[in-house]
Amino acid sequence: MRIWIRIGLACVSLGLALGEAGAKNSSVVYQRRTILGLPVNVITVNLNDPEVKVTAAIARQGVGSSEAFQSLINRVHPAAAITGAFFDTRSLKPVGDIVINGEQLHQGVVGTGVAFTADNSVDFVPLRRGRRTDWTPYEAVVCAGPWLVKDGWRTVRPRAEGYRDRSLYALRPRAAIGFTGHRKMLLVTIPKPAYYTHVSKVMKALGAVNALGLDGGSSTALSIRGRIISKPSRRLTNVLLVYDKPHTYERAITHHRLFPRRPERRPPTPAPLESAPEAPLAPDGVLDLDPEGRTGGPASL
């Protein structure tokens, strides 16, 4: 009996060791951590891996429609997925631009484009109201915001970036995207309600040199290899996706699963976001900003 128990324990230990080794060798790895007292879900993506592809997807019926997160994941089969751009809950149209496979599917009015090239280089391109942005150098773009960490400095100024929605100034579950100095992308959700100042500190603690918010609240969503980590309570209009197998990505592109309809011929006019009164971004009511609107010191790389 003791021999069988020892063999069983040895097999379990070996299995765990192999599982950990496999996770370490993967370019898309999930961890659950506690940072600054907050539960944090983190998917780390190695953008140095040439087989990794980052893109986006819109709801099954195209721009102006929504789809359950589980349905979308089952349809496009990504290695990882996270909530994408904010969207107007009446028109169901994203408030920022979306580009998939080099085609602009939607033109919005606010946000910073997180733009990916074919070799996984990333640029941050701010939208200009009333101006069309040239996305031709990029394969995929999802507009995010507000900024949380910029060039190593914590910064939270959603109003200065054109955001007016009241929920940005309240305690909500949050989602964010960040990038380290070693070409690692961080897809993060915080299920416990938090202010953006808290999220900024979390992203910096994770090593992000640049980080932006994604749609959160009841839209907060995260999945890893088909498993839902953060389940949204509402249907979504768009998501950011990661593939680590080229054939899976090519199949999704070939069968038009990522963008079911043709790109819009004319830019839409999204309904204006609800104006909000001046409000604190944290319980203490005041952000410690330097003259350039930055808070804290540079992130450790």
C-alpha cells in the first residue's frame, strides 16, 4: 500500500513538474496573483515568438451588433482573449477605431490606437477627432484608454483624453493591456471593483512600461485556451485576441470569422458619451501629479 501511495505521489509530482515546464515554455501564460491587495488575472504574451499573432474580432453580425463572450470564443478559437474597445450601449458601435487583417472595419472618435505590425511591433497612435487615421502599416488595431502607464510613468487623465463616461470615475471591475520593456504583452483583469489609479499601480507593479485601460465593468472579459477566467455579464461588440498557432489564425482569417461583414464605407457618428461632473479618481480625491501630469516614478525595467 505504501509503495502504491509513493508511486502515485511521484506520478502526481512528475505531472505537476511537466505542466509547469510546459507553461514556462509557452508564449501565452496565465497567472492569478494578488497585487496591492487586489486579485489580478494576468496573461503574459511573448511577442518575440514569430508564431504569436495579435488581432481583434467583432461580433458575429458585424459592427453595431453584440455577441456573448463564450459564443465568440467558440467561434474564433484564440489562445487568449480580452475585452476590447469601449462601445456605445445604444448603437453598439465602438468608440474607437478597429482594424483587422489590415482592413479598417470601424472609425471611432476617442482613444489611443494600440497598433500591431506583422512582426508584433507595437505603436500607440492617438485618435484625432474629425480626422481619419492612416492604419495601412498595421495588421491589427484596437483603440484603448485611458493611459495608465506611459513611458514608465503612471498617468491617469481620462478627461484630458476625451473620455466623459461616468463609469470611468467609479469603482468597477477593470481590464487593461500593458507592455514591458522586453516585448511581453500583459492582458489583465481585476475582478474586484477598483479605480483606475489602482489599476495604474497594478500595471506598473507587473513591469509595464506602457499600459492602457480596456472596456471594463460589466464588459470585463478574459479567457485562456477556451477557459473563461473573467466572465462578462453583458454581450460584447469587440475583443482583442492572441493566437499562438499560425494555422488557427489563418483559418479564422480565411473563413472571415473575425470580421463577418465588409468594412464600413463611411465613418459612423457614435452617440455622445454621457457627460460626467468633475469627480475624484481615487478615494483621497486628489492625484499627485507633477507639472507634466505624471504620477510616481519610472517603472523598473
